[in-house]
Amino acid sequence: MEDFDLGIFYWAGIFIACFSSFLVLGKKKKRTPDFLLAIWFLIIGIHLVFFVLLRSGGYVKFPYLIGFELSFPFMHGPMLYLYILSVTGRKMSWKIWLLHCMPVLMIYMVLLQFLMLPPHERMLVYQNRGKGYEVLSDVLKFSMILSGIVYVGLSLLAVRKYKKKISNQYSNTEKINLNWSYYLITGIALIWIAVIIRNDILIFSMVVLFILVAAYFGISRVGILDLPVVADGADEKKPDYEVVKYQKNSPGDDVIQAIYERLVYKMNHENLYKDSDLNLNHVAQLLDVHPNILSQTINSIENKNFYDYINRQRIEEFKRIATLPENQKYTILSLAFESGFNSKTSFNRNFKKYMNCSPREFLKSQNLILEE
């Protein structure tokens, strides 16, 4: 009964993986991440089919398939990493694609001698638990674990790099939800832990659970991780001669100081920071400079990225308006929104970061009492 239930469980996973792949491909507006996710779902489904056949003794009926399943574990790491790169806006050349296809191609090269054996000989090797290929088996197991660790690490680094990049571009990042990418990475990491433990039932049961979660978040959420693509510069306006010059040469201290003074003037007189959707490209366009130069200006003079610089302005604005007598009737949160924040979490975190106390503690020190 246990085997029957597990079999149904695995076949359900196969169906969901394949069906999810077709659903993703059925989207009207497909992007590269959609194609990658659809291909990955299909790979997972095929991998599960191989596992079910081998587990149930199906390899006796299909001996010509023996050995081809060994490359599948080496596909999931690259697929995860390429998907993460794609959804975080990285432009991938054919060299990157080829580089991350190499592990699978190398595995097939290593297995070529075994795969060239007649099907009945390969079946005998399986029935004798890899007798005669012990070294190859150990090499594959080690390489499999190494591949999992490397690609989980690379995927985490890619997300962290993206988070750092958006901090240089956006003044509010709360709407940029990276949870989906973390779910994928965590799921794959847990599966690789099961691989290290070497329990096939645990591994493929977790794979089925992974595909269930991935299918839910990947299909039920509109857009499948609609992260904003971080551009290298503003494309809203054709750059003039001065902007092009800035791009090609590192600006001097006088230029940086001049840009900074214009930035401060805009912030003080136009209160740009009150726009909760403010981003680097928009401010750069207003100042008629290249975004990279504006970012460099803020970093060199304020020693902050764009996100920190703008949120510091918002904190100062909150402190100013919170002490005004006419604003005592408003709540802390309403004044935070008035200052440019778009969430209570963002406001509290940034306030504590810059003031080393909570908003309520600050107000108490000023003998002010406002409702939350």
C-alpha cells in the first residue's frame, strides 16, 4: 500500500510538472524567464519518469534508457541559476549559455563508454549495483553534490547582487518581491541536502513537493516574479554631449560637487523624496546627468547609495513635520507616508537605522505623543 501511494504521489508530480510547463508556454506575453521555467518543469517531469521506472523495475522493459537518467541531476543547478539571472535582468550571451551547458555535456562524455554498451549489459551493471564502474559512480556522486552546492551559491549571489543594484536605483524596494527566487533556491538546496544523505525516496518526494510549490507560485502569481529590470542608465531621454562625456570619462571633483549642489537644491526646493516611487533614472533626468554619474556623486559625497540617501531625506522630513503643532492630530504612519515612505515596515526599519531608536521613542524624547 505504501508503494502504491508513493507511486501515485510521484505520477501526480510528473503530471503537474508537465502540465505546468504547458501552462507557462501558454502565456500570451512570454519572456526568456518563462521559457526557462517551462523547460525546467519539463526536465523535472522527465527526471521523475526515469526515477519511477527505475524504482518500479521498469528498466527491465526499457533497458535502452538505462544510464541516460544520470545526467539529469546536473541540469537542475544550471537551470536554477540561468532562471535567476534572467528574472533579475542579466543579459546572457551565448557564451554564458554554453558555459552552463558544459557540465551536462561533460557528463555525457564521461558516460559515453557506458552508454555505448548494449542495453542488456547496462542492465546487468544496474542489477549488480554498478559493479565494474565503482570509480565512475563515486565521481558522479561527488560531482553531483559539488554541482548542487556551486549553483545554489551562485544563485544566492545573483539575488544579493540584484538587491544591491536596486538599492542604487530605487528609493523604495518593498514592492520588489524576491521571495519567489528564495523559495526556488531554498527548495533546491533542501533537495541537495537529501542527495547528500543519499535517500532516493526522500530526494524524489521532496522533488514532487518542490514542483507543487514551484507550480503554485510560478503560475498563480501574475507575471512569474515581475521584478523590475535594472537598467544601466536612463533611456527616457537622448543624452546630450555633456552626458556622453560623463559616460566616457570619470568626472572631476568640481563636476561632482556641482552635480551634488544641484541635487541638494532639487531635494530642498522640490521635495523629490516625497515621491514613494522615486528612482535614480528619474532624478538623473531632472538633473540632466547620466545615472552612473549621479550614483557616483551620491556615493562619493554622502557615502551612501541612492536608497539610503533618499530615505535619510525622508527621515529628516518626518522629524520636521512631526514636531509641527498642526500635525499632532495625525498618526505616525500618515506622516511617514507624507514623508515619502510606502510602508510601515520600511519606515520603522529606516528610522531605527538612522536614529538608533524607534519613531515612538524619538517622539517621546520630544515630548510628543502621536497615534500609530
